Amino acid sequence: MENIKETIINEANKMKNELIEWRRYLHMHPELSGQEYNTAKFVAEKLREFGVDEIIEGFGGTTAVVGLIKGNGENTVALRADMDALPMDELVENRPYKSTVKGVMHSCGHDAHTTILLGAAKVLTKIKDKLKGNVKLIFQPCEERHDCKGAKALVEAGVLENPKVSAIFGIHMFPELPAGKIGTRVGEFMASSDIFHIKIKGKGSHASRPHMGIDPVIIAAQAINSLHHIVSRKVDPLHPAVLTVGKISGGHAENIIPDEVDMSGTVRTLSIDLRDEIPKWMEHTLWGITTAYGGAYEFHYEHGTPPVINDERTTRFALEKMKEILGEEAVIELEYPSMGGEDFSEYQQVVPGTFIRLGIRNEEKGIKAPLHSPIFDIDEDVLPIGVEAMSYLAEEWLRQNQ
């Protein structure tokens, strides 16, 4: 075991410049959800170069790439990375690897996730004769968008079967942890991510004669205030939840009361039961307010990704093994979950799994922007750390679960 651990550490650090090169290429050529054609091609070419045994491009009719490294055993563990970028401009001038695609940027670290999984693939192919089973490599599209259902589509297409996966691990960049620190926690880790759309219906009139109409702007204002009170007055304070109206639109001119106002937003919870209750409370609130004002409403609630709930066994295993390869001081058992969403949870609905955070914050290098920021960047020194962690978790899971 010690020889394998040292081999993983040496191989991961030996390829540091290569990892940086891959990550910068991906950063300069970002692609939106469902459009990761060049990224998928890059990934597949690298996997062929490494000698990965099986490579499926376009898995499940998506842009996903799925690889399989065949070891000596029946068990299979999966490692997952997401590949898509966000629809935003990168607002920096002197970054040599700045996005070359207008309006598209890797501001959530998916370029680094893809790079780390490529690095783990290269390391694991070098030691596949020592692997006590198989490693499935899942390069997933469409994590950032609800409507193209990245992980869900892959699960439905059988990505966790043939061969059947016994556990899955994933990693994400985390600006709130110092560069080089890595952490996870048992249980609630990230929130569900649902979206809603509301149409408030009134009766248009001249702005000087509001009594002749039914003002949907007033109704919408009352509705927004009341909807935001749901969390503070209906939800147990010990159960985290977020309800945010993030978009509102209505009207055409300052002197016209419109017929309708549209608004939309998101709901986040860590509890499956609470997730089911909140839309019921929202509907009751909308009915009461619109009825009181003589208006009407349409309400559409879309369940997105479930909460990320880290399995106890795989998470205790991950914490122990990351300490073995990275050192006790580098590994943190995180105290609190996050209200951000992640479709890694779709895999966890089927197999035990653990999601992990890798710290990237380095204020001396000016790297401190949050995720989804137009100036987001990572400390590239952490890339070999991610490769070490993911490679060792896969190798050790197979060794201990023959």
C-alpha cells in the first residue's frame, strides 16, 4: 500500500505543469451547458493517450465522456467531474489564459474539476495492474442548468451500471477554504435547488385611474414580501431554507398599469420533507394575496436537484484516506453545509457517494473571488492535490472492498 501511495504522490506532482496546461486550455475555451463538444473531444483524446481501456463519447445522447479503467477485480468505483461553463464575461485584463469566448467563462472551477479527473485517469492507468477492480470516469455536461439535466440524464442512461458502481466520489473548488486544504462532512452537504415562476394577473388601466383596474404591480409587491416571510415564519429556524425572488418584470410605460407581472426565483433546502412543504405554503400565500386584491395568479414550481447528502461510510472513508495521503493538517471535517446546489446528488440517489471541497483561496496571489464571479480564478498549485486525493480514494476503495 505504501508503494502505491508514494507512486500516486510522485505521479501527481510530476505532471503539475501538464495539469496547469490542460486547465488553462479549458479555461480559455469554455463551453456552455449542453455545448461541451470541444471539451469532450479534448477529454476523449487525453483518455486515449493515457490508455484508458474503454471510452464512450456522447454517452446517453449527451456530450458526456465516460471512461473505464479495468483493474483486477469485479468491484467498480466512479469518479465524476463536470465540464460546463457559465454565460458571463471574464472581467480581467492581464490574465494570460483569459476566456477567448465572449460571454462564456469558467467561473465555477469546472475546468479544474475536468483537469483533476484527467490527472487521476493518467495516474490510475499507470497503476491499473495493482487496482483491485475498475474505475469509471464520468465527465459530465450540464451541471449549471436545470433544463438539460446533466447528472440525471446520465443516471437514467445507465452510467452507474455495466459495470455496476459501488460508490462515487466528486470534487469541487472552494474559495472559502485556503489553498491546499480539503474537506467534507457526513450527511447534509449542499441544498436542493428548485426554481419557480409566478404570473400575477390584474387588469390594466391608465396610471392616473388605478381604481379602474387591478394593479398587478401592487399585488406582486405584496406577494414578494409575503413569500419571503415563509422562511422566517413557517420554517423551523433549526432547518436551513432559502426562498429568493431573483427576477421580476412587468409593464411597458410609466403611465400604464399593466395586466400582468412575471417573477421567478429559487428555493433551497437541506430537508426532503421541507422541500415538499414550501411550494404548498407558496401556493396558499399567492392565493390569499391575489384573492384579496381581486387578481389571479399562475404558479409553476420545478423540482431541480435533490440535496447533496454525503453517505456516512464513504465519507468517513474519504476523510481517513485523504489524511493518509495529504496529511492530517490538510484535511478538514467541515462543520456546516452549504445552501448552494449540485447535481452530484443525482448519483447519490442510486449509490453511496461523497462530495468533497478543495480549497483554492490564496490572498497573496490575489485569488479570493467567490464562485460565479467574473474575476474568479484558482490557485493552480492545488491541482496535484486534487489528483492525489481522487486517485487514492479510487485505489483504496477498491482495495478495501474486493
